[in-house]
Amino acid sequence: MSLLVVGLSHRSAPVSVLERASLAAEARTKLLQDTLAAEPATEAAVLATCNRIELYADVDKFHAGVAELSTLLAQHSGVGLDELTPYLYVHYEDRAVHHLFSVACGLDSMVVGEGQILGQIKDGLALGQELHTAGRLLNDLFQQALRVGKRAHSETGIDRAGQSLVTFGLEQLADGAEVAGWAAGKRALVIGAGSMSSLAAATLARAGVEEIVVANRTRARADRLVEILGQTGVPAARAVGMGEVADELTRADVVVSCTGATGLVLTAEAVAAALGVDFDTAEQAPTAPAAPAPDALDQHAAWVENGTATTAAQARAVRRVPARPAGTGPARLHLLDLAMPRDIDGAAHRVAGVRLVDIESLAEASADAPMAADVDQVRTIVADEVAAFGAAQRAAHITPTVVALRTMAADVVAGEIARLDGRLPDLDEKQRAEITQTVRRVVDKLLHAPTVRVKQLASEPGGAGYADALRELFDLDPLTVAAVSRADLNDPNRGRS
């Protein structure tokens, strides 16, 4: 069996494709269940974030595995296979391990070095464990990825190379100013109460905003976030329902939105109305010429055709313009959209007095971000950890065979001692114990050198065949070897860190 990952990210696909391919919680569950039901896969885990969707599996056939995983991603994302395929990447065995370890260290993030990805990897592992789709290989892989990520952050200065997506987004909104000075005294509206929204609220609180209003579909979660903010010393924090967003928008200076909605949460019309600007007039406001991005327009058109754009005006807006962090005149309302698919209509950037930053514009801005010298050190850590993980997996692969060999040898000793008892019934207990111990020592000494050596050889590249050789040479029962593997996998202490 071999590790395979098939996925797409901000590096391989445009934001519009990532938006359409994003997986809701229910879709991730069904994807894992269907992957495990597929013939080539015996384990599965999914890593889904705002800028990547990756399906990991333990497969017995490479080409069949790639075809099956690609098809499943297309089916559950709703993006046709022919359209999705050009944006997919495939990593196999050590390259797959290298990829996940790099992701865990923040080397593959939109903002290099950000640490939020560790929580998302942990969530992916937890889901696989909950659904029992993550077995020996993926449990080991994801647990080690978490350790490698923590090591990179503790042993290097990778944190200096980047920051969280929230911080980076706020820096883009501040447009060169210090976030703390820019945010001081402002009123903030945070839409959503998940992990990203909570991080945004905490970041804004540290920056010194005057008030934070949290809006969420489930009011209890908004209340809980407000309670946490109160415990951290935020002077004015309150929760509202989604029905009150329009009113709160008229009082807000900064809006951060990150929900799991599949359609738009804020339309350009709503933004214009909050500022007291007619939307049609706003569309005619003079702006620098900008060519619409075809992929963004296609994405918005798909939303309209699928019924997620609920008004004709919204349909016109999303078809006309791509999302860009622009605006006319001094910014009166700052919008940060961290959702995937996006929460805020891209047309809002055409409203006078609005500055909009979203995932797409963050990707463009981060492409020019300077890389810290510590990145090379992290890459060295990743390379070392990949080699160590591969050696450990290869060694673990032969362990059940070695255990089965020693079990067989113990059975042989026990059988021969029983036969000796029949031939020499007058042996006293002391004599019998001495003979038994002597025979066991002989067998142990004969097996010691070859079993130690075979573990060493098996840990090296190309060493997987030594387990097969042992089974063949000693005529070991494959069912016995499999039973040892299952016993190890079911160990309740296994995988605890």
C-alpha cells in the first residue's frame, strides 16, 4: 500500500475554481466515506481550507488511485472532472509526505509561515479518526505533520516570514499604515463565529478598535464569541443576528466576513445602501479602467445560474466586475472577505468610499511578499523529517513479520520441550527449566542478528521487499502477520503525542 494525495490549491488553481470546489462539512464526510468505499483506497483523510482541498489516501494501485480520487473530488465539489483536472496536482509516497510536511510548516501557505494551517490539519485528522477512515498510515502521517509544523515554528524564525491570513488581510486594508494605529477608535463588524472569524475579532481587539459586533446565523455562537472577547478585555462587544447586519453595516468602519455560506452574504447593493449611495450611481462612478477577470466572471455567472444570486441587481453586479481591493475616494468602509467561496460581492469595490480585500487580492499581494532566510532552514527540517518518516514506516512495515517469526520460534521451542517431557518424564523442575532456558537462548541468538539486520535494511529505500523475503524463507502464515498488524493498530495508546 502507498500514500497518494490529489488536490488543488491557490498555487494550482484560480480563486474562482477554488470557490466552486470548496467542501462543506457534510460534503467532506461523504467524500471520505465514498473514498474508503472505492476499490483502490483503504484509508482516507481530507485537508480542506480556504485555499486548498486535498484528498489523502492509502492506495494499492497508483493509476487507479489517481483516477478514483480525482473523480471523487469532482463529484463532491460539483466541478466537472474535465474542468477540474488541469488544476489538480498529484503527489505519491515520499513526495506526498514532503508536501504535507511543507504545508504544515506554512511553506505552501498563501502567507508563508502562517500557523493556522496546523489547526486545520488537526481538524482533518480528527474527522478521519471520527469516521474511522484514517488508519495506521494516515494517523502516523498527520500526527507527524503536526509535530514537524510545531518544530519548524519553535526552532526557526519562520513566523517572521509571514503571519496569519487575518493579520495580512488587515495590513492590506490599512494600506501601508500600522494596523494598531489604523484600527484605533474604529467600529468593527465581524460576520461569522468560526475559527477564522474568532481570530479576526481577537486581532481587531488587540489593535484597539472601539467596538466589535459579531453577527452569526446561530446566535448562541455569536454570544459565546462575545463572551470570550469580554474575558480578554474588549470594552464593547455585542452579538446580533444575521437579520441585523444591514443596520450594523451603517455604523461599521471595518467589516470582516468569514462564513460557510455558499452564496453571497453582502451584496454590492447592501454595501451601497449602508453608505447612502445609490448602487446604479455607484456603478457609474469614475474608476481606473479594469479588465474583468474571465474566471471570476464565469464563477459569478455559475452562482447566478445555480440560483445563489437571489436578485436581478445582484446577478448584474456579479457578472460585471471581478473582486479587487480598489475604490473611489477616501475609504469610509473597509471590507475584508476571508471566506471561500466569497461572502462579499466583488462589485462592492466599485462603490465610492469602499475598500475591499478578499482572498483573490490577498493571493496577488502575497506573491510579492519577501521570503525570510529562515525558510531555507525549515526546508532542511522538512527534508530530514521526510527521510525519518520514510525510514520509520519501512521499519514498521517489517515489524509484524519479525514478531510473527519470533512467535513461530517460540511455538517450536514449546513443542520441543513438550516432546522432551514425554521422552524424559523423570526430569525435575530445575532441570526442565534449565533445558528450556538453554533452548530459548540458542533460538534467540540465532534470530537476533538477522532480525536486527533486516530491520536496518528495511528502513532504507527499497527495503520493503525484505518482509516478503522473511515470510517466504520461514514459510510464515500471512494471517498471523496480519493479526499482529491489526493488534498494533488497535492499541489504544497508539498515536498519542
